[in-house]
Amino acid sequence: MTRLALCLAVLLASAHAWALTESEFVQKGERVVAIARAVGLTAAEKIFAAPGSGFVALEGPGLHVWATDANGIVIFDLSGQTTPGTDLSHWANDDGVILMESIGKVVAHAQGGLLARFKGIPHPKTNRLGAADFYCGRVAQGAIVCATYAPDAH
């Protein structure tokens, strides 16, 4: 019985390991942008996708990283929801708010920033619509890299 309780405790701890506070998510987003700026998107994608990197956890909050060019065309999406070449430039939620326009306002300043609780984002595993946080920044040639996290997903 003690072993079972210990195993259950370890499983529960690992299941909640991806629960991030807003501050922790912002720090992770800042790292995503910094890495992409330092090594370029091609090399950064490999870093973000590496097992154990801490940048992809599709269960629970659906943490992942993706990038578009300056026109909103997907370069990579580690959630698997879109493929390279997908045009996100006009994608809007049910409220009619265009995601890339909202992200564009956030990344207008040099460092990038947080777009909190954008409604109507499909979870990468469950496909349920909910709110997600985005931390995005501009990189070379005006491309945008974002970390995405659904803090209320279970």
C-alpha cells in the first residue's frame, strides 16, 4: 500500500509539473524569444522540440512553441495543430478578434511580451476551445516566435 501511495504521489507530481504561474510562463516565453534570436528559427526549433527541453508538454496546459513569418504564415508548430505554410493572418476567435493582429500589438515593442487569456484557442490534445496565454517576440526578418500555454486546461 505504501508503494502504491508513493507511485501515485510521483505520478501526480509529474502531472502537475507543467502547471506554471504567469510569472514562470513569462520567463519561459522570454527564453523562447531569446533562444530564437540568438540561434535563428531553424536551430531554435530543434532546441524547443528536443525531448526533455521543457518547451513542449501537450498534456494538461498544452505548452508548446510555434513561429510564423512576418505575414502570419506558419514556419513551425510543435503542437502539431498546424503545418508549415498554414496562413494564420486572418484567423479569428468567436469574438471576431484576429489572433495575429493581437500578437502584433504585443510584439510592437522590441522585447516582445505577453498576450494573456486570448479566447477561443483549441487545445493541442483535446481540441476543446479555451483561453490561452501567448508570449511572443519578433526575430530575424520580422518573423514571430511564440510560446503558448492554456493555464486552465485540465
